[in-house]
Amino acid sequence: MYGTPVAPSTGLRDKQDSALAASGRIMGLFDKLKRGLEKTKQILRTDVRDLFRSGQILDDSLLQDFEARLIRTDMGVTAAGRITARLKADHGGRTVDVDAVWKTVRDEMIDLLKGTDGIRWDLSNPLSPIMKAASGPTVILVAGVNGVGKTTSIAKLTNLLMKNGHKVVLAAGDTFRAAAVEQLTMWSERLGCPIVRKESNSDPAAVAFEGVQKAVETGADYLIVDTAGRLQTQKNLMDELEKIRRVMRKIIPDAPHESLLVLDATTGQNGLSQAKSFSQAIGCTGLILSKLDGTARGGVVVAIRQEMGFPVKYIGVGEQVDDLELFDPEGFVDALFAK
């Protein structure tokens, strides 16, 4: 005779439920990535996958053709050359084994995306890339040139933080453009979070200072500070951003805890040089790559990781406020090559 089934302990159930939720979130991210990378995948499928045929000899001519097609995805000459060199070392002069060739491409691309700094995210925690203040509000400074989707990316990040139970304050520091302040205000109302704003052409540092004050006074967990999107001369930009840092540190000595650069994926390689000078001005700790769903240049993520010297933390994979996802190198590459 069988005994009455015993329910697992609450602790075990909680762990199982948490694991299932994390697994579901990761699978959801994979599906979003597949959809978002569709244009880039099309190039890889039609221009690259069709290049290799079982029974062919992987000679220099075929490798050169492969490298040129990789570059078409805006992966960059350096990254494409490294992948091609790895293929030549492992498979050059041999009969093509398609599965083995693609495994090599996948492994090398993942290595390139992971970089050498050893930074890894906890994929079950979408906030794991954000450095947290030891106490008090965590201050996030966000920068990017005009038109990259900076304001929308701030809204998406705010939504992500709030969905995970955190209280957020926004500071509309892009005072040079009235439209930027209005757009961020609209998002603050839609998301239900407070915003600090001033009239056009006000001192951005004053906005940031009041933002820090409000975040502290209201017990907020995060303050997100927008900054001017236009590229000024390097010195003026440095002076303005240094002033913002200086006034915020009067209240929170180690602010900002994060300096995130927003870069438009559709600009591809053309945006890299501009982004480099901008990132030097704000002392970037990471990158949000926007509009990944609208580009055939998804390979630029590899170039960015190689050339910018700091990690991609989040990617925008759609137009909805929930379409901001934690960047995972393995998930990105698997989605890129998925059928």
C-alpha cells in the first residue's frame, strides 16, 4: 500500500519555482534576440552559411570570401580577421565539415564577446550588470549622441528597475533640448516615477544636484541622470560632465556609480569613432546598444566589445518599454546562428 505523497519543503519549492522562472526568462530572451537579430541572421544565412559546403576544401580563397562577408555585418576587420585565422588554423586545407566549422565560428565569437576582463552576468538577475551603491541611492549617468534612442533607453532601464521592486528618480539633464525634457517627463508620468527638471538651457549640473537631493530625501534606490546628446568640443564636454560629477559628489561622494553610453546599432562601424570620444568624456562603465532589432549590422556588437574596452550591458531588441534585455554573449551568438 502506497503512503500519502509528501509535498516538498517550501524552501525547495521556492528554489524550483525560481529556477523555472529564470529558465523561462532566458528562453524568452532567446526568442526576442532571434526576432531582433532577424536582419543580421539573414545575411549570415544567405551570405555566410551558404558559403560552406560539405566536401569542399577550405582553401585561402574560401576563407577570404568568408571574412569579407563577416565584415558586411559590421563585425569589424579585427574580429572578422581573428575568426578567419582561427578557422584557417583549425580547418584550413581540409575537407569542410560544416558543423565543425560553425562550432569554431561560434566559440571564437563568444570568446570575442566575453572579452578579457572576466566580467560575467548572473542571467537569472536582469540587474546584475548594474553596480550597486554600498548605501543610499545608486546614481546612473547616461550619455549618447542625438538620435541614438537615449531617452527611450532610459525609460526601458527605469521600467526594468521598477519591475524589480526599486524606487527610481529621473533627472532631465539634457537641458539643451526642450524635446528631450518633455519626452523624459512623458515617460516618468507613464511609468509613475518622479522627475527633476528645469527650463531649457538651465545648468545640467544643477538638475543633477537636485536629482541627487530628491533621491536621497525620498529614499530612492536609483537616480538616473540624462545628459546632453550633442557632441560638443572635447574640452567643453569634459568640463560639463566633470561639473555634473563634482556637484553630485557633494552629496554622494562616489557618484556616479555607473556611466552608461547609449549607442545606436544601426549606425554600425560609423558610430564607433564618435562613441569612443564620447565614452572617454564620461568615463564609461558599460554600454546600452539600442535599435538592435532594426539593423542588418548586428555583428557590430563584436566590434564594440573589441574596440570600446568596456562591456555591453544591455541591448534594445524592440520598440516596447519591456524590450531591454541583459546582454549574454552565448545567448547572442546562439540567436545569431539559430535557424
